[in-house]
Amino acid sequence: MVEWVQAELDSLAASIEPDGIEKQLAENRLFPNPDADELHDPLGEPEEKYYWQFD
């Protein structure tokens, strides 16, 4: 039982290290490549206009 608990703790500790987090992000595709994302806007957000600005 102690060996199992130690193995679980080691697994959890590895998952919160930077390499483990990077691996999880890649597996879950939380931050896909912007070139492959159909909702990616290369121009970004338009600049905010205020009612007192004139074009």
C-alpha cells in the first residue's frame, strides 16, 4: 500500500511540473496552433472607438 501511495504521489508531482503541464496541454490541445484555428483573426481586435472621436 505504501508503495502504491508513493507511486501516486510521484505521478501527481510530475503532473504539476512544467514538463508535465506542457505534456497535458499538448494532449488536450487547449492551445492549438493559431494557423489551424478557424476562429483565429490575424488582424486582432479592432481598436475601440469612442463617441467623441471623429474619423
